[in-house]
Amino acid sequence: MIVVLKTGQGGLALYHYTAIINYFDKNKYGERVCLHILILNIFLSVIKFIVGVLGNSVALIADAFHSLTDVFTTVCVIICLRISKQPPDKEHPYGHGKIESITAKIISLVLIGVGLLMLVASVRKILIGNLLIPAEITIWVAALSILVKEFSYRYTLIAANKIQSTVLAADAWHHRTDALSSVAALFGIIGARFGYPVLDPLMAGLVSLFIVWAGFRLLRESIDELMDTLPDKDIPKRIKELCNEVPGVKGVRNIKVRKYGVFLIVDCVIVVNPLITVDEGHQLAILSKKRIIEDNDNIKEVFIHVSPNENQPHEENKNMPNK
């Protein structure tokens, strides 16, 4: 734990505490999950594309390109996790955690772009006509894709929740949209084989709408994080309860919480008796910090500003220099 004390006008003091949290373990775990999913996506993309072309299924080909975007985004996540675990330096004194939000934004824009291109291609296919009946094997490949992508979604989301990673959660939802697109592709293929060939490109268009929707959803979340939007409304309430439990703390105010990579950063003000010494205020800040960190493992840093209680009388310190 690093403790920095600064004194300012009015006898106020600012304490900066950095919790000892193992970045390496969290990021290493996230990278391992991404590598597993990457291998699955490469295999699945190749199979769906080949079978889609040979089996005359526009929906399956569109689904294959969706899986290829999964490969791209998973590679981005791996790079992101490796950058974010780097320690702070002179150019980045707060570390590299914001790379997660930036990468999530890139992933969302890729999803939106790919979805719109697929939508245009599907509409053109419907308008041009000359629709073919997909082969039977395309049904089995689409069904296989649903199972693999749903597994990828659940596997990645569990990892994202475990390490509180926004970018990993974004990648997980990308897998979920791919699973939904495979469901649409399957219905399109089955419909085409039952005598409604227009259903194949129609479902491909529906797949593209799934992708665009997921992209906008992730874009909004990444922008919120970059703007330091409150990640959870219940956290400030809990912090206030914890600090008020510390004997000597008269109140808590100006509680601010923001997400930084896979961790949370807290700023708050604790109100204390104005007659206590700086060291006593320091100890109250340490106790408050300890309660906050122990209650939430995802909190990385706690900035505590110690302020005197304005409702209590002040005694003039005769040892203070004249202004």
C-alpha cells in the first residue's frame, strides 16, 4: 500500500491509497480465455464459409463473416489485456486501464460497420433474385454454430464477470449476437428448403440487424465508461455506510466512483472533529480505506479527503505561524 499525505489551506489533508491488486493474474486469465475462444472462432468461420459457398446459403455466408469479426475482436481483446496490465509510467501515471474502454469502442464500431454491409448485401440479393436452395449440410453447420457460439458467450461472460472486464464482456456479447445470427441463419435455410428461398437472404438481413444492435449497445457502454459514468448506484451508498461505521468519522460526502479498466476508483470526503491531530485524521482515513477495500475486491484506489466538521467549535492553535 502506498500512502501519500498532502496538507493544504485550512488544515485539510488528502490521502491517496493504492490497493495491492494483482493485475497480472486477472489479465493472464482473460488472455487464456480469449485464446481458447480464438481457436474456436477460426475453426467455425472457415467451416461456415466453405459450407455456405458450396451449399448455396447466403445466410450461412453472412454468419461466417460475423464469426470472422469475432476473430478480429478477440485478437483486439488479447492485445488490450496485455497493454492494460503494464504498470504506470511517466506518460501514463494512472496506468493503462482506459485501453479497455477504447478497445470496446473499436469493437462496437466494427460490429456496426459489418452489420450495415451485410444488411446492404442481403437487400441486394432479395432485389436481384435468382435465389438458390441451400444444401442439407448447411442446416447441420448452422446448428453446430449455435452450440459453439452460445458456449463461447457463456464462457467469456463468466470470465468477464470474474475479472470485471468491460472489453471481455463486450466480446462475450459479440459471441451472443453470433449465436442469435446462427439461429436466424438456421431458420432461413430450413425455410428455403421448404420452398421459400427468399427466407435465406431475409434471415441474413435479420442477422445484420442483430449485429448493428449489439454494436450500438456496446458503443453506448464504452462511451459511458470513458465519461466516468457511475458504474453502480449502490456502491456510493455502501461506501457511506462503511465509513460511518468508523469511530471518529462524523460524516461522508462527495462520494465519486468511476471504472478504470477492470477496477474501480473511489473519491470521497470524510468529516472529522476539527480538534484532532493530523495523525489522528490520517488513522481515520486508513481505517475508512481498509473497510472500503475489504468490502469490494474490485476497488483499486481510494482517494480520501479529510475535512473538519464545520458544526463543531475550532480552537486556535497557538503554534501555527501567523499569516
